[in-house]
Amino acid sequence: MDIDRSIAQLSAELDSLLEANLATFASKDRTEISKILLRGIEVVTGLERLRAKGLSTLDALLKRQQTTTDVERVASLLRGFELGAKLAHALHDELLDTNGETKVYRRLFAIFKALDATGAGQIALAPLLDHPDVGVRVLAAAHLIDLMPDRVVPMLHDIDENAGGTSPGFTAHFALLRWKYDGKPGKS
């Protein structure tokens, strides 16, 4: 499921629907305005379904963990972390849905903690530092900053400087602020 792309597409559809029909709204043609608003409601409902599906997928992954081997559990948790990272950033950047984003972050933290119960531990997130999606990389880096500061602090600085006003940029910035505030040795 490429939930971040689906959310971005629906969000763009909603934006273009509203922008393309500004003249209709100005005309006060109630019939046409009603049609546009109904389509807008369909798009918003689709976005809400995607958010709910993503959250329920993460919940199911966390509940299922007791029935798998350690290797399967780590692989499943990493896939869940990847999905959750993409979903959190899409909810923030595309919909400004901070409530939904917070719900996803709670699941991501549960995934991070669930990795402790495996033989691999939290360091199992390290392969995600090379993920092609900046949102996945930045959240993995933010979670690994205490375990791998030499690798992730420069990465977070780079994302902070180049991600602009996006959710990954904010995530990098605040991870670095926390790092500095905690007074960690070797910080940049």
C-alpha cells in the first residue's frame, strides 16, 4: 500500500477541485456548488478511509507480534515503521492533520519499543537510514540519534537544511534540538 502517494493524490484532487471551481462559487449557482461540495466530501471521505486503514494496519501489526519468530517480527516491525513514517508525513504535509499524525507517531513509538523485545533491538532500524523516502530516513534517524550519533546527526543536519518547511524538515530540526538540549557528547 503506497498510502503517502494515495493521500497526496487525493489532496491534490481536492485542491484542484476547489481551485478549478472558484468562478462557480462566485456565481452562487447552488446546484453547481452542491455538486462540487459533494465531490469534495467524497475526496475527504477517501482521505479519512486511508488514514483509518493505515492506523488499523499498524495496530494489527503490533497485536500480531507475539505469534511470529524474532526474524519475522523485526521484518514486520520495519515494514510497519516504514508505512507509519510515510503516513505521518503525508497526514502532516498534505492534510495538516496533526491529530492523525500524532496517532501514527504513537504507533511508531510502540514499534520502536517493540524492537527492544527482539534480539535485534532498536538498532534494527539502521537499514531504514538508507531508505529512498526522506520521511522514513528522518524518523529512523530521530529514533537512532542516541545509538548512532556519528551517522545520524550529520544526516539530520542535511535534512533540516534541505527539506524546507516539510514534516521531515521539522522532524530533523526538532530531533537536533532535543539532541542539543540533552547535552549529548559529540553533537554537531
